[in-house]
Amino acid sequence: METATIAPPIKSEEYFINMGPQHPATHGVLRLLLTLDGEIIKKVEPDLGYIHRSIEKMCERNSYQQIIHLTDRLDYLSSHINNEAVCLAVEAALGVEVPERVKVVRTILDELIRISSHCLWWGVMGMDLGALTSYFYAFRDREMINDIFEETCGARLTMNYNVPGGLMHDIHPNFVARTREFLAHFKTKLPEYDRLLTDNVIFQKRTKGVGVLSRQDAIAFGASGPVGRASGYSCDVRVHHPYSALPKVTFKEALRTEGDSFARYQVRIQEMWESVAIIEQLIDAIPEGPHQVATDAVIKLPKGEFYQKVETARGELGVFIISTGTKNPYRLKFRSPGFSNLSLLNHIAVGGKIGDLVATMATLDLVIPDIDR
Amino acid sequence: MSNDALQALIGSWFPEPEADKLQCSTEGSQYLTISLDPAYLSGLMERLKSSPETQFDYLFCLTGVDWGKELGVVYHLESTTHRHILVVKVQTADREEPCFDSVSHLWPTANFHEREVFDFFGIRFRNHPNLKKLFLTDEWEGYPLRKDYTDEVNMIVK
């Protein structure tokens, strides 16, 4: 017997939801306005400015030595590299050549902080996907790097160890031994990272094929760092515009072609290995010599425009200084990697599920103070 | 392509450089810098991106600048094929309603960067797909990164 039932046509309608500004997966005060149809993302619109401090305006009223202290507060996980960016720009403008010792120490510290930043990202990435153990593994190893920084720079996060012309003071006598100890330790721990998370089937299913970014779009959206390199776009500033001791070392740029969340994950894991390799090439042969060349107490840059690119843990940081010849910059712009990487989130998240948005955002590795400058 | 070759090539695109206010120079900057009349900005940018000799496909920085009298925008371009870098500058003396052509259809990254400049300098971008405030609230008065901006409460003037 047939029963005639008239099923009402299934309709869905779009609705808004606020993700943030207080949301654990945004890792800071980022607000995303999501337009959803059921679980499917139709649009992601970031709303910024919750911790904007107008650092660029503050720079216009401060001396170049003071500005370095503000750059710590951009991407606080790459603070040493941010400091270096301003120092390199000022040194290039003044025509100061820093001693070899300074270059080598700067590069070693750059790579240490890159490992530290990637460790934090790795731990938090696992946690975002519900695997809490990775967080403890990563923080155990990151702690050793923080100790090295504390001993040599006097601070664990906001170093301010770079000054125009060199380093604030010489490295700590324990620095070399501690760094070697860390490298030996970390090389035994990195394979554990793979066993715990990389090879995990659930983890792979949640990241493979999710949030795919093509090479062409990566360039068009100004992606840099691991986000660009996971799409097969060779964008490592360390390769194309090497600075400090980087011309002296050899390393392989981590490149993948898939462009999905898993590729971005793999690029960062490979980068940790490469950073270890870079430090190993330098740590046994830190040249003797002064740790600083004297600069004027009041630094005045010549009239002109100066641009310096560096590779932070998140990608390409640009410092653009317009000087009118006074002790303050007339205009100082920070081109932050996170800002451009955030702008492509809508592009790669639309059409996916809201649950995958968390995984995608974790692999973009956003640091909000870097976006809200 | 070297700076001289770039300068010669771009110069050849403009038969009347005086009429277009075209200026090329490497003085005071490590990159070749081109400034021109904003009316020709859109055409130049399209050509810089699409020409096989230049292929500037990567806009790595977009900066708003208050020059005191004029407001301007500085574009930093790089080619991922040829690895050369070029700086393009435009400016306008109109401080009431400054407006330039948007380049976000050429480089989607400009979308956010132009919104930032709109926020802090009040410069509008013609044909921008979504020109609204990004950092500041809608009620915010004034443009904080302009040189004549004052805020007696939040700004400490030494």
C-alpha cells in the first residue's frame, strides 16, 4: 500500500556566528564573523583592532634605539628577528658593517627562536585538534631555548638583545655549551613529534586536503613563510635576500606542493630540522671579536627610504623607514606576515566545514599582535 | 632586469613623461622608485603585472604616507620570476577627499592593505570591493596616522 506523503522541501538559510574575540582557537583577540549555511562556511570576515596599539605612530615619536623595544611586541614569538629587522635597516642606512661575531650570533639566535616558535605552534596545533599531549612535549623542549635566551639576553620572550651596530652585550659563557646540549636533545625529540602527531591517522584525516591554497593564489594574496612554501612558492627571505650570517650557511628551503593544512604542517616540521642544521654549522665556529661597533648615542638616519626584509617564523617581515634626516623616522611601516596570511583565510575556508576552520587557522599560525600592530 | 633596464622600459611606456608627471630615480633608496600622476596609476600597474619583461606578481608592501601637504601611497612590488623590485608612488594634495584607483583586482593582498590605509589615512580607493574600516570602529573620528591628528587623551606629546 502506498502512502502519499508530501515532504516539505528542505530549506536551509544562512546565519551569522561570531568566532572570537574571546575564542581559544584564535589564539588572541581576533574576531571572525562567520556566515554559515548549516556547517558549511560561506564567508569569513575578520574584524581586527582589539589589541591595536598603533606602534607605527609611536615609532614616529621615538628614537631608533627605542623603536627596537616596540618591535618585540609585534610577533612576540619572533621577537629577536623583529629586533634584528630594525637594526639591519638602521645599519644599512648608516652604512655600518657589524662584526662577524655579531652576524653569527644573530643568526644562531634567529634559528633558535624559530624553533621555539614552531614548537609552540606544534603544541598548540595538536591542542586545537584535541590532542593535548603535544602541548606538553613542545613546552618541555621550548623551555630549554627560553633558558638559553634568559641567560644570554636577560629575557625569555622580549629579548631586546640587538642594538644598532651589534649586540647589547657579549654572549654568556654557557651559551655554546647550552645550545649544543639543546640540539643534541632536540634531535632525539623531533622524531617523537612525528610519532605522536604527524603519523596519527585522525590528525592526517583532519588536515589532508583541507584549506587548499594554490601557488598562484599564495603569491596573489602575498602569502609568505611556511604558508607560501607549502603551496610550492619559494618565498624564503633567507634564500632570496640573505642577511647576517645566512650567506655562509647551506640549508634546504622547505617546500611542499599540496598547499593543504598538512603541507603547512610538514613545512614547519622540516624547518625545525633545517634550523637545527643551520645552528650546527655556526655554533662551533663563532668568530672572536667585538660584539658591537660604536654608533652615535643619537642616531640620525640620512634622508631617504630604507626597506629591510627578514624571515620571521611566520614569514616575511618588512620594515619600511622614511627618514627626513632627524632622530625619529618620518614614517615607519611594518609589513607583517600575519596580516597578509590572514587576508587569504576567507579564500581557503569558504566551502569547508566550520570544524576544519580551526585546523586551517592553526596551520596559518597567526599571532594577533603581529596583525594588530 | 637591472634598475637601469627597468627605468628605460617603463620610460618607453610613457611618451610624454612631463604630462604624466613621471619621475624615476634611485636616489635615497635601494630600489628604483617611480612616481607618477594618480590618473595613470591603474594603467601602469596593470602593465607592470602583465608584461612578460616585468611580471610584478607580488605586492609585498603597501604603505600610506602623510607628506605634510600631500597624502600618498607607496607600493612595493617584486617579481617572483625575475626577482627584481620596484617602488611606485602616487600622491594627492586633496586632503578632504583623497582617492586613488584600487589595485586589489590585480593583487588580492591589496584588499586588506588598502582598507588599513583607509582606516588610518582616510584615503579612499576607487573600485575597491569592500572598502570599510578594518581596525577602527565605525564611529572613530579622524585618521590617526595623519600628521595633523590630535588626541589629547591617548597621545603623549613630548
